[in-house]
Amino acid sequence: MNLEKRVRELVDEKLADRPDLFIVSIKIINNANVTVLLDGDDGLGIHDCAMVSRHVGFHLEEENAISDAYTLEVSSPGIGSPLILGRQFQKNINRTLALKLKSGDKLEGVLLAAADDNITISVSIKEKGKKLRNEDKIIAKSDIAEALVQVSFK
């Protein structure tokens, strides 16, 4: 049995009645550390993580899917984690992103839109002797090496 596939099935089963929640990633290291990262269109609560953790843990134990001791962690990706899925871009519209492009360039701007294959950000441009202006840029997702939400403490 493919453990990652089974964990994904169990999480999907538990999230079936919660279409606002989704899997970001599942990582299994040495059949001993199982990490499930979830997110939600309107955020993710600790109770959501606990609900999924109990369901997955119970079934892994019942099925004796992992013979040795293991840890199961169900959480959200966290503030410093890069955006991976289209739904993550969608939920962060109107927030500031720091982008690292595969070309090596870096951009920072407000996410205005997220389509299947590209995003639109508003970048502030300051030219010497001129007022600050905003310019909208469309960037192909395939050109993005990393996209991080910038948190403002203002």
C-alpha cells in the first residue's frame, strides 16, 4: 500500500463535507514522520486540524498502516511558507507578495488577480524626479520560483 496515497484518501474523506478546506501537501519521511499541510479559502482553524488528525490517526492505527512508532502533524503551511496552489493565490488577492522569479529577478507588489496560469500584481515604481506610480504586471506562474505573502505589522 502506498502510504502517501492512503493518507491523502483519508484526508479527502474527512474534508468531503468541507469544500472550503484543501490539501496543500503531504510529506512522509522514513514512514515515521507524516506531515499534512491544509489550508482554507477563509482560513484554517485549530479544530479543523484536530478533526483531520484524529480521523487520519485513527484509520492508520486501525489498518496498522505504519508498523513502527510515527508522528502525525496536521497544520497550515504557516506564514513563511511559499504559495504553491492556485487556491492559495486566490485567497491572498489584495495582499502583498514578494516574488522570486526563475530569472533571478525579485518583485514585490499587491496581488490583484490569479488565473490558472498567471497572476497580476501591482508594483510601485519610483523614477528619479517623478512621483511614485503603480504598474500592473502579468507574470506567468511558470516563471515564479517562489511567492511569499508579506506580512505588515503597521
